[in-house]
Amino acid sequence: MSIVIKGGTVVTADRSFEADVLIDGESIAAVGPGLSGDTVLDASGAYVMPGGIDPHTHLEMPFMGTTAAETWESGSFAALSGGTTMVVDFVIPENENLIGALNAWEARASRQASADYSFHMCITGWSQPVFEAMEQVVARGVNSFKHFMAYKGALMVDDDQMFASFQRCAALGALPLVHAENGDIVAALQQKLLAEGVRGPEAHAFSRPAEVEGEATNRAIMIADAAGVPIYIVHVSCEQSHEAIRRARQKGMRVYGEPLIQHLTLDEGVYTHPDWDYAAQRVMSPPFRDRVHQDSLWAGLSAGSLQVVATDHCAFTTAQKRMGMDDFTRIPNGTGGLEDRMPMLWTRGVETGRLTPSEFVAVTSTNIARILNLYPRKGALVAGADADIVVLDPKAGKTISAARQTSIIDYNVFEGFEVRGLPRYTLSRGEVVWSQGRNDLPRPGRGRFIPRPAFNPVNRALSTWKALVAPRAVTRDPARMPIGV
Ligand code: URP
Ligand code: ZN
Ligand code: ZN
Ligand code: ZN
């Protein structure tokens, strides 16, 4: 059984053109004019694109004394409903048992996921077992390691631990990721605010100023450079962090920056909302910022200094958020966005002229597929690629509302936003898994783990260069050495 997507405009990261797409089994068989197949999907008036990849999710993540309520089943289906066909989730080891945690994540994901998935491994401490396990993790197809510079006393690592881990990443051909906020300063500011009686969600934003993020971003980049490894900064929320990334890239450093759709579109004003729940529902780290920062992030996407738009989907219910009713430091940090990322970015990015359709594909799919060494199996619309495809209808719109969302969370941080660019069809490895207007259901167990090999071309090029310019001892003629006294 073949499927042909007919009459649409194919959009890839480098161009747009009228073409049909023929799918045979799980893969794309051909892209071109006048194709035919057993089943026809009508794409007239729509754009046919590589499915979205969200490289930053925390489904069912145990965190801050609770567990993110969005499950692998609901979250991966919410992703498909919004045109995202693959998620990359963060494995958090307990007691530095990396392999045990990877097995636990794989068990949850493989039972429940409707969409394809992959993992990043978190490094939350440093020891010989961690050093050794990293190689096994890479052998399991996980080529990226995340480091938290914040969450002091919990997930945070310090500079010498990061340097050790980054060097290990360089040797293994893996990519370090960083949550960049100065965790010592955040912890101190939190205590100061609590002592002053500022205990509500507004204090969350006050305790995490943009400078704290800019400093940590700069420090992480310096450590990566010293270790000779590329680096990826997650949830870049402000000009200070973007500026550090921009500056490093201008110097030729291999640095990537990932703004979230939330930071591109939501304002810090949410934290002073009179309704406690409303404000707490929007507590995430880093916090939302003012328009100056949002404009900087948009500029980074069009200029190419920022490469990826993600969600950091880490969704807690209102009841869970209330754990921090008397103390903002206990509000579980995280917000959702999996099903809204693509339509929100289309509406606020492409419809406003801030992004071209090809740039939209680049930042939602192709760039991250290349960074994570998934390309062209994912992130590409070419013969041989997995048939992960979204048929995006620029006229189909909705008002975002928790009451009608696919996610199981009881609110939505984009409530009331008007969006267009909904998926008419989402296909995952050749199967239609979402079609607007039909009663699609999750299909737990159909999503597959996608292994990602190490040593992507950028790692190789950087190691070659670093080896060439490495410090070397000078061999001196003994005759020219000073005579000992
Ligand atoms: O507030 C956030 N971002 N929660 C999820 C964990 C993380 O820091 O990415
Ligand atoms: Zn230390
Ligand atoms: Zn983070
Ligand atoms: Zn995160």
C-alpha cells in the first residue's frame, strides 16, 4: 500500500516547490510532479513539510517532589496533533545510575509513545561509574548529555564536573547540552526574597534575572571551548544569553542556541497576574521575559545565531503547581507547548514575515536533525527519509483552549491565542496518525526509539582543528639550555 500526498507545496529547509510526495511503507519513495499511489491525501492549498522534531521534553519527569503529569501516551499524541512527529526527552538518573535510568525511560516510552522518540542523558554528578557509563549510553544510540547549571542541591553540577563531562563528550563524539543559569546566585536570591516576604510566583522571575542566564551561558561556552567540544544551550530566553552565543559563533565556535516558543511569545507580566494559579501555571526556568528579549530571540532565528525552537514541555497540573502556594521555590518548574509549537510559530513567525516557510522548517525540524545526527532520516523530505510529514494548512485556525486540547493538563499557557497553520494530516513513518476533523486516537506502542550515532561531522571537524592547534612542548637544543648552578 502506497500513499501519495498530492497538490501541495513542498517546503524544505532550502526551498519551496510544487510537488507530490509518494510514500512506500515507512519511507518517502519520491518527491516530484504527477506521482500516483494507492491512497491519495489532498494537500491543495497546503504546505507539505518534514514533521516537527521537539528536542526538549520532560514527559513523566520526576521533579521537585512530584512527577510531570503529561505522560508519554498523552504527550506524544499531543505532539502529533500539532505536527510534531518526534520528541527527544531528558533521562534523569537517580544515584548516578545512567543505564538504570535509560532503561526506565525506554520502558515508559516504548509502551506508550505514539510518536518516534529519542533521549538525552543528564549528567547530575561526576564519578568513575558516570565516566564509564557514558560510553555505554553512546553505544545505546544516545549521543547528547545535558548539564544543569541551576537547581542547586538537586540536579546542579559545577564547573569542574562540567569540564570533566565535556571532555568525555569530546572523546566519545557526543554533544553536551546545558541549562545555563547561575544556580548559586539563583539560590541566594530565592532565600533573600523569601526572607523579605516576597513568596508568590512573581518572586520566581525576580530570582532569575537575565544576567544570571547570560553569565552561565558564557561560562558554559568557555568550558566547552576548553574541552574542544560543540555545545548546545537549551531554553535561551534573553538577549544576554543570545549575545554570548552570537559572540562565540562569530569567533568560529560551534555553539547552538534553542529558544522556546513560550519565550518567543509570552511576557514576564504573567507573573504579576492577580490570580495566583494563573501566575504559578507559568512558572518555568528561565522565566518569561519582556519584549526586548523576545525581539532578540526572533532576530536570532532570522539571523541564524539561534537555530532551534523547542518547548521544554514539562507539564504539571494546577494542583501540582499549588505545592508552592506558600513558597514560590516549591512551585514545580515547567510549562507545556508540544501541540502548540508549530501553529504558534507559524502564526507569530511566518505570518508576520519574521520567518520564511523554509526557515520555519529549519528551526522546527531540519536544524535539530542535523545537530543531533538524525539527518536525513528525520528532518528531510527526500527519497529514503522516514515518511514523517506534516501537511500544514495555512488557512486552518483555532483559538487555543485547554478545554479542547489533546494534552491532559487542565490549562494552557497560550489560552485564548488565535493560531493558524494547523496540520491537515500528520504522518509518522508513513502512517496517517492525525487528520483534522477525524477522531484520531493515541496509538501507544507504535512510536519507536531512534538511535543517534556519535561523531557527527561537526564533532569531527572540531576535534581535528583542536588537535592541530593543541599546545605542544618545545624541543630545545641542550646546548642552548642554561647551565645549572
Ligand atoms: O522549568 C523548567 N524548564 N522545567 C523543566 C526542567 C528544565 O529546567 O528544563
Ligand atoms: Zn567541584
Ligand atoms: Zn532547563
Ligand atoms: Zn527542560
